[in-house]
Amino acid sequence: MAVDTGLRALVLSGIDRLPQAEWDACFPGEAEGWAYLKACGGEIAAVMDADGLLMAAPLFEMEYRLDTPFQEGRAAAVAGFLSRLLPGLMVWRLLGVGSALTERCPVALRPGLSPDQRLWAVTAFLDLLEREAARRKARLLAFKDMAAPEAGWLSPLLAAAGYTHINSLPVAALDLEGVASETAYLERLSSGTRKDIRRKLKAVGGQVRIEHRMSAGDLLPRIEALYESTRTHSSLSYGDFEELPAGYFQKIPEALGDRARFVLYWVGDRLAAFNLLLLGDDRVIDKFLGMEYPLARDHNIYAVSWMENVRFTLKTGRRLFQSGQTAYASKLRFGSGLLPSAILVRCRIGLLNRLLRRLAPWLAFDRWDPELKARNASGEGA
């Protein structure tokens, strides 16, 4: 089917080149909406027609390490050896759709399109990506963290265009539908988990002071240091996907206003930990947690912060507490479910793209995350 010749496909320097109302109409009530993406910065690929925005999504570009999914074990060791031996083989330029700073791939599509209109828009968008990838000498094209609802309509079209589905890391989310109180939430947990949480909270007593703030203020350097402390303390590493743009913890609250807040955890006069929360219409997103070790561990800050976030979610009348793509063991034990996510990827070299399709199960991120791997091996994920 030919693409509608009235469409214009172009790369814009930033989302502020698009009308906020048209973007937000595609994502009503979304915390990581137009204002968030503007604060994050970066290019936007867009398809326009005479009526305005038809389809658009953020773009990012990076040198992607093919061994990124492998976090431990023999596969990580072999990949690391190959990376040192043949660095040019293991690092490929990638043009990505989505953002390292969002929890799902934000593909905006004008509401109410017919199937033909949707196909025209997607075809024009993919043609634009191909031209950009050729111009930038990118071997890989990828849609990062495709999830519902976009995955339902876009994934089949991408598969038809030669893209391969690779499981990404799922997003942990606690569903509090029908839960009236903190006590009611605890009653939903196993007796062992319930007793563990209560024991940890009792042990802390009044030693941890909790404060909610709308901005970092003069605490910005300390908050940035706590984020880096937590990132470097983690046994997992996803490279450039963990890098934050300069001033992130200042720009995001300024851009989102009452849609963002810091929750601070003080031990005496020392800031031991923080959460940055983003507030959508139906969910609270625990975007980042930063802690000082061993101070935070000694005061059970993780359990304290979890319960504070559950209380806040209930107090504000939201249904979901969303807590991201790491530390699954604790989140599952505390009652979270996992929302599936995928990477849709295509190599621009035909033979290698066919090989990529065969290797897809081995390249899945959820296959190599240590905590998900242990869960699957025990049969809990079945």
C-alpha cells in the first residue's frame, strides 16, 4: 500500500517543536508526558499531516554493547572476553525509538485513526527511521520497552517490517485496587512477609524522619550523590541506559510541578535516602531511589520507603504503585506483579537480521537478570 503523499516525516530537535495538547491527547494522565520529555531533552521523530501530529516518538542514539543483557555467569564471561578481543564486533551504533528515561516506549498516535491511516503513519515513520539510520551509519534500529497499550497495535506492524521481538525487563507494579488501608495491604501479603515488614518498621522506631518536598533545593548535590552511590553499589550494569542528563533532579520537578515530588529519609541530620516520585492519574511511579550504604541498610530504609509509598498511593486515591525494572525479589515479595515489556529490533544487514531472529531468546534481558532467573528456575514465574 502506498504511503499517503500528504504526510510529512521529519526529525525535530525537541518535543517543544510539537504542540503539547496534541501530544498529551495521546497520553491522557501520563506522568512521563510532554513536560517530562521536554525536561529530559532529545530529538523527536514525527509524522505530520494537514491536521497536525499524526505519529511521533523520542529518538536516542548510542554505541550499543551486544553483551548488555548478560549480567552474570558464563555468558557474561564469554561476552566480556569477546568484547575485549574484538571490540569492533561487540559495539554497534544503534538508533533507538523511546527513551532511557521512560518506563515504556512513548509512541504518540492520534486517537481515532482508521487501520489504513494507522498503517500509512507507521510506514512513513519507519521510512524516516531507515533514512536516519543510513545517515547516521547505525546498524541497529530498536523500539525500546514496548508495552501496553502501544504494543498491541504497533508490535504486529513492526514484525511485518522485519523487526524481532526480544523480551526486555518487565516493570514491577503493585495493584492496590480495592485496598482501603495500609493494614488491608499488609493482610494481602504472606504471614512471613507481613511479620518481616512489621519487625523492620518496629526496629527503626522513630529513628527515621520522613519528609516530602516538591523540589531538591539546596539538597540537590546530596541527592545526586545518593543516586550515584546506589547505581555503583548495584551488581547490575546497563551502561548508558543508567546515565542521567545533567540537572535531571532539578529539571524534572520544575517541569512537572505537582506531578513530581521527593520523599526524603533522614537519620538524625543526615539524608540517608530519597525517592523521586512521578504522579500519573492512575499511578505513582517510584522513578529513582538513592541510598547511602550502610546507613540506609542499618535503618531498614527500603522497607520504610516501600510502606511510605504504599501509604502515599492509597492517600492520593491512585490504583498502582509502579517501582521499575530492578530489585525484583523484594518487589514480588511485597505483592507486586510484573508488566511485560519488549524491545523490537532490526539489523539493517539482512543476513545478520536473520541471525538476530534466531538468537532472540538468548538475548532476552529477563533471561539474564539474576533475580528473575532465580525465580524462573524455581518455577515461581511459570
